[in-house]
Amino acid sequence: MNIRVGFGFDVHSLEEGIPFYLGGILIPHSKGAKGHSDADVVLHAICDALLGAAALGDIGKHFPDTSNEFKGIDSKILLRRVVELLASKGYQAGNVDVSLVLEKPKIAPYITQMQHSIAEVMNTDAGNISVKATTNERMGFVGREEGVAAYAVALISKI
């Protein structure tokens, strides 16, 4: 099969006083996502979608949270490594579609910057990157502003 689709999901809790990285950029907010790396749920979901499309496992398999090598790492580095891994297996990314779920802050002012950041890391055109955001209508852990979630779908093809 020359064209493959993958799905990714990531979630992190939110905590006061931590930097909040989404889509490879720093978002001004009083809370940030807590994790072993920089906890960028957007990039983590994209990594999982790309890895899943190529049947290469998940982000935890390649970048375990038990490894000091990945402690505090910029998730753009992880995404770059995933893109390089895909290339080594004969695949290239086509497009990516991300849905980000959080109550605050409003993401619309940052979407274009996220698209360009992700596209630069993936060595593709920003038109191949879709980032959307929605709330959880104040329901559940996202609605209570205890966490943030992201879903991603990616298309890859054989080179």
C-alpha cells in the first residue's frame, strides 16, 4: 500500500507555573502541561499519528519517559526524529490534521504560528498542517482546566 493513515492522541495534566508549549510554540498562560518532556500534546499526537501510519509503534516506544535523554526535551526534536525515521523506512508525510481540546487560553491567535512551526520541523508546506481547537464545554478534566488533550490524523506515502 502506497498511502497510509495514522491516528494519534495525547493528554497531559495542567499545572500552575509551567511553560505551556503547543504546536512547537510557547503559549502565554498561567498553567502549562506537565510531562517528562516539554509535554507538547499537539506534537506528541502528531508523532503518534505518523508512527501509527507506518506501523512503527508509538511515541513511548521510541522516546520512553523512563529515559533521562528525553527529560525536558523540546518535542520539536522528537517530531524531527519521527520524520527522519519515516524517511529511513521509505515514507514521507503528506498532511496532518490536529484537534486540540482545552478550555483556556483561546488558541485562534496562535494557529498560524503553530502551523508554520510544525511545517518547518516536518520540512513541508504550512498548507499541509491543520490545527483546530475546541473546548470540552466545561465537562471532564479538560472542562475543569485540569488537563489538555490533542487528537491527530496523518497521511503518509511511500517515497
